[in-house]
Amino acid sequence: MTMIVIDKREKKEILDVFDSIKEPYQLKLLEEGDYTNEYESFFAERKRDFDLVNSLQSRHIFVQLNKMREAHPNVPLYLIFEGDLERLKKACRTTPGMVEFIDSFVISLAHIYGVQFINTFTMFETIKELKLIDKYSAGIRDTKVQFEPIHVAKGNDRRLANLSTVPMLGLTKAKILLDRFKSINNIIEKCLYEPNDILDIDGISKGLLNNLINMYLEENPYCKTTTNGYKNKQNYIKRKKIYGAK
């Protein structure tokens, strides 16, 4: 096994845990991820409790994962969630669509980014998982086998997986929308200018229509596909009283 490399911006309390169990580590400024090893044969991002929720709401996690996968197309990537995922989802029930958003995100991780999701409960468990990942990556490296680039979803599959993360939408309704309107751009245009075409679809409510629009206006990197965003935003503001948008 090699030495675990930790992003030097990680909190001191994390380093204290490594020190307490006498686990050697190296500090380094990492452009992507929170952890790797000396050979950079894997990268792991760590999120705790509401850190994951906040990152999902701000869409920052999508930017992080995109950068990691683009920078390291052939390297195993991991997202480590440290905490009780079920308890977190229960705490999020007061936010409409958030539980479904979390579930869709976890399910689509491997499909969109080729990222493995790991759930630990303590930093000690996280360190144990990092050591196992390091051991696994060392085994791959020692075989000297040339691997093909890790497959991630592209084209329609990727658009479908990304669209399905809209709160309350899900894969089934996302597929119906894409089959009917062909692109996320067309879907957003319909939401803004011809909303009845969207509302006519079974299972699409005004609340879901607003979720689609809000995700676009927040400049989600996977839904921003048009160049007339300002025009669309002004149009939406004028109509918001009609659809009860906030």
C-alpha cells in the first residue's frame, strides 16, 4: 500500500483522526477531490450530512464530479458520504422533492460519472475505506494491464440522467419529456412559453413545472442549454404569479 494523500485544505480535525491511529498521510493541494494516493491511481470526494444537501442544492457537487472525471478519465472515482443517509433523508422531508433528489443523485452517480458511492458513519470508517481503495488501486497498478477509459453516459443517456435529478421528476417522466421534446433546451422553452404543453403530460404539476424552470434559472451546468437566458428569465418573472413560483 502507498500513503494516503490529503488535500491540504481539509479540516484539522480530520488530520487529528489520522494522527490518533498513527496512519501516515501526506498533505498536498489537490485540484480535484479530497483524497488520493502517491500514484494518483484513485480520487475520492468526501461529504458529510448536510454538506451533501447544500452541495446538491447549489449544484456545486455536479461541477466537482465533472471536473474530477474530465481530469481523470481512466481513474476510479469515489464519493464518500460520511453519516446516516436514511436519517438525513428523514430530516429533508420538509423540503419538497429533496428526498427524491438525493435518491436520484445516488442512483445516477455510476451511470453519469462512473463514480462509486460509499457510505460510512465515522471518519475512522472513512479511513478504513480509503485504505481498501488504495489497496485495490495498487493491485490494478501492479498487474500492468492497460484498461480502456471508464465508460460514462453520453448523449441522450446523460441528458436523461441529468434531467431526472430535477426534484419530483424522476426517470420515467424525464424520459417522457425527452422523447416528446427531444432536448432539455426544448423542454425549458416549452415551460416558459407554452407551459400547457408540459402540464398536459400526465403526472406533471405546476409545482414540477416550477422545479424545471428553477433548475434552469439557477444555471445548473446540465440544464443551461440556451443563449437567451436573460429573455427567458424576464419572461418567467412576468408569469410567476400565474404559476405560484417563488
